[in-house]
Amino acid sequence: MSEEPVAAPLRTDPRTFAVRAASLVGQLVFPIIVGGFAILDRGDFDDVIVYFLPLVIVAIGLNLLFAYLRWSRLTYTVGAADIRVDSGVLSRSARSVPYERIQDVSLEQKLLPRLFGLVEVKFETGAGGGDDLKLAYVPESEGERLRELARSRREGIGAAPVNGAATPLPEESARLLFAMSPRRVVTFGLFEFSLAVVAVAAGLAQQFDFILPFEVWDWRAWREQLAGPGQWLAGLGFLAQFVGAIIAVGSLALIGVLTGVIRTVLREWNFRLERTDKGLRRRRGLLTRTDLVMPVHRVQALRIKTGFLRRLFGWHTLKVVSLASDSGSANHEAVPFAQMDEIAPVVAETGFALPGTDIAWTRAAPAYRIDNFLLGFAVLLVIAGVAAALGRWELALLPPIIGGIWIGLHEYLSWRWSRHALDARQLYSRRGWFAPSLAIGSRRKLQSADIVRHPLARLRGYADLHFGLAGGRLCMRGLALADARRIRDSVLDSMAEQDFSEIVDGEPREA
């Protein structure tokens, strides 16, 4: 029997050097600009020629040299049992990942590598974050070859060549499940309003208001500026101040909307979700293009979410909770912005099902909601007591009245809309009334089921039920103790029927 040839180390694409050099030089732009302004501000023009320009040339040269050394000293080896990456200029490191440890392979293209036709290959091990193996950068065809090779070796399908030759890949059948047009992407962006961006913009306006000839937040200064040709507007008094406030708030809101649209367009442009032989393939991005495959047999749960405004128009988001990772998270966005009739076919492709109309929903125990209200109201009474002790009786009445009404309304609506259900194959948890969400878990693919009770819950006879998932926990809160035990025992019986290694290594077998 002939032995398999030993694989030779391979280098990444030579154009990687150009990409890294451009990135390193780009990092020097800001320090160069700051240093140049500092020298010119002192009027030392001779220092620019004598010291500054040579320093800039040396810095750029050293960065280019370092980029070349990093590229020349990085090699990867596609072996029979693992993939190995050797890197480092002064101190060398070698990382090796066996094929059976690779859960998935994703491809990512940022703007600059994309211009050169290069991709970054990420071998996902499930350990997350910095423990994943990354290879930057290789041609697109080589990235596809490495992805197919890793999957074939992991699943024991055939023996892909190890000599790095660019062999043609078999054409993979793909069926389009969902796509977003440019109009849909922009519409999605309108709902991605960011209060954080508005807060940052307001803070910057306050910090840099010295650039303007008047104080931004001083309405008397506004009235003074309106004197002269605009004196008739200043004479309007409070109305002028009101108009100014509307303009300021509108400007900040416009910044928040535009920021949301831009971020969404950059992230979701040309979004496509396809069903392939390997699973659900998602491609998206304008400047940074990502190509990710979500194996269907590793999907443990689904999450369908919406927002207060989105639900009025029927828009929802579908995420799958998988054993593979997606930029450090186990929650993959399979359908980011769609109507429920568009989400339903994707849910069916994952082997899950949406709750039927005949399913029996269960609410949380009334004692759980009453206790939440009483605990929240007790905190408000403490705040009111502190205000009264400080002599602010007018403020002492606000927390119990306004806060009490809000907490009571919130607990009532949560009791009415938050529900749980269990059928023969799945469990369901619907939470929230303001921005509702629905979690669907497979009874067989869950990792654990725990009943959690704090002292008050033990006294009042209810419990929280936590189910372990790769991407966190699926919770049923405030269940009556008898219901929590019944659901836990049913789920544990289903988990015992499933060999969890089958979920990791291949398609699970039906009992």
C-alpha cells in the first residue's frame, strides 16, 4: 500500500503583501497629519524637510519591510489529518487544527482584499474568538477549495489532494430561499435608528460648540443672532425657541436615521440566502463581503424577533442558534428583515416548524407577576423616601405614582403576551409585548434543562426553567412548579433519545 505524499508548505497569495502594506501605511496617516500640523503651527518649515519628511519615509519603509517579512514567513500546510499555519518574524508559532475539530469554514472579503480578488479563510472550531484559525489572504478559488477540502476530510468523503493544486470543485446545487433588493435594504435601514449615534452627535456638538460664534444650547444666544435682518423672528419669543428646538431635535434624528441606513447598506447589501447540499449559505456585504454556510443539522433553536415599530408593519428577523459561530456569536442572522410568510419557508428548511393555531399556550404563574410588581414598587418607595428625607416632597410623589402605574401595566401586558408551549418535537417561548420575540427549540438538541428557584420563588411556588444551548440559554420564566417539572421531564426524555455527537458530526438519526 502506497503512503500518502507529504504535503508541502504553501504561502498565501503574493498580493497579501500589498494588502497588508496598504493597511499599515493607512494606520500612519493620522499620526503623520497630526505631526505635520504641529510642526507647521510652530512655523518650523525647515524642520519639515530636515526631520519630518525623512522620519515619514523611514516609518513607511519599515512598515513595508515588516509587511513583506510577515507575508514571507507565513505558510500553511494542508495535511492528511489537519491544517497547520506557521507564522511569526522574530518568534515563530505553529497552529494545527485537526479536520474533525473544524465545525465550519467561512470566507470574508473586506474592501481592499476584495479589490485584489482575495478572501480571508476562517476555520471555526467552536472554541470561539481568538481560538479559531484564520488564513489571510488567498485567491477566491483557493478559499473555496480549502472550504470544500476541510468539509470533505471532516465528513470522510473522498480524499482531497494535499499538494495545494487548484483542482476544479464540483458544482454545488443551490436553491434561493431569500434575497433582499436594494429597496428592501434601505427600508431595513430606516428601522435601524440608533439612539447611541444621536447621543454621540449631541455630545460632540456640545464639546465643539466653541467653533461656532454662539452657544448651541443657549437659546438667548440664538435670539441675539436672530437680531438684525431676522429681528422679526426673534420677536416671536418662545415660538422662536420652540422652532429652534424642533430644528435641533430633527437634525439629531436625521443623523440617527442616515447612520442606520448607511450601516445597514454596508452590512446587508446584496443579501442572499440559499439552500445548498451543505446547509444554508448566506452571502452579504457591500465593502466587506461575507460568505457563511450554516449546517442545518447543527441548528439547535430559532429566534424570531421584531421591534415596536417593525411589528406595526409586519417586519421580523429570523436567527438560528447553531453550534458553529458567526463573528463570535452562535446566533446567525438567516433572514434579517422579512414578513412572516417569507420566513416560514426558511424555518421549514431548518427542520423546525412555527407554532400551530391549535397549540396550547401556558402563561406564567400570577404570583410571579405580582411579586415582580411588588419588588419594583418597593424600590420606588425607597427612592420616594430618600427624596422626602431631602425635603423634596414634590419629587417624592412621582416615583410611586408614575413608576407604579408603569410597572403594573408592564407586568399585566407581559402576563398577557408572554407564553410558553410544548409539543411532541419542539418547545416555544414567547416573550415581550413592546418588542416581542419567539424562541423555538428542538427538544432533542438541547444540552441541559435546569429548574432555578430563588427564595421568594420557593415560598410562592413557581420556578424558572433554563435550557442549555450553544448560543446561550432558552428560558421559561415564572412557571408554576408542577408545569416546570412536567416540561423538564418531557424534555429530558427527548434528550436521552438523541446522541449529541450526531448533531456535531452529521445528520441526526430519527428514532
